[in-house]
Amino acid sequence: CNDADGTCTCDSGYFGAPCGNECPGGAGAGACNGNGQCSDGAGGSGSCSCDPGYYDTDCGNECPGGASNPWSGHDRCSEVHGTCTCQASDAGHWTGSDCSAFASGYYGPSCTQCPECGDGSCNEGVTGDGWCTCVSDVYGPNCGIQCAGGKSNSCNGHGSGDEGATGTGSCTCSSRYFGLPCSEEYSP
């Protein structure tokens, strides 16, 4: 410190007058654990401004997903708590503790929203194609049409319906049965 005017020039990593406070994480290159910049100097507050991928008051913690790829590249890490709200935009709909999982209800690399799949489910995820997979005895591109006889009694219990997203709902009757929907029995 300058005795004539009382001003101090602090070494790196120290702050306040008379430079008696050490920055969080240590002084010099260790300030902010080496993961940020300290507001040092005689007029500094000693607070850390963290580098991307690090958080906390001393920048001592890596964000989920790692410092080199915080939040798996799908959001920005909060410097204070390390939390994020996963990205939800045309660039993707992400979820999970580190934003690395594709959100439910979206498919394909362009992150297209799944269609309504009635009595079925969408083939979702990054590698999904968005096609609906129907439950038994249901057909149609959106799994919205029941095979003849209904879900509980498809083809009157005497055959099987052409089910699925590309199905037609028509019945293939068991032996001894015919008609629509497999309701008539051959007489001997």
C-alpha cells in the first residue's frame, strides 16, 4: 500500500483494502478455483464470474453434462446453482437431469412433434420415425379405428383383424367361419 495516499494495489486473487481478503478458491491462478475471474483489487468485491460450464460462488463445480459440454449442449448452466431449464425449441426438446434425453412426444433428428396415436403409441426419440404402433385390434395411421367387432371381440372372436398403422381392419376368418365380420358358421 502507498503510505502517502493510503491506496493499495492488490496482488492477483486478493481484494478489499488493505488487500487482506483472498478470493474464493484461492489467490493468483487459483482464484475462483481456476474456473473463472475474481473481482479482485482494492475496490473489488471478491465475487467470481464463472467460466462457461462451472458454477457456485467459487466456480468449484462443473455443470451437469461436464464443463466442456454443459447440459449436453442443450442449455446454459446457471453460474449460481448449476441448474437449467432444458431447451425446448426447433433445435430440440430435451429433458433429464443433464438435458441429454430427448423429450417424450417428439421424434427424428429435426425434432418433429409426434402425431396423436389414439389407441397406440408414437415411435419417438432421435431415431424414431413418428409412426404409430397400434394396440391389438385397432388400425389406421393414427390408431383410431377398431377392427370389425371392436377391440374386445375383434372379428366376433372367430378370426383376426388386419391391424396396425397400415392395416385395413378387414377380418381373416378362422376355418368354419365366413362373412363380415366372421359371424356366420359353415353348416356341415
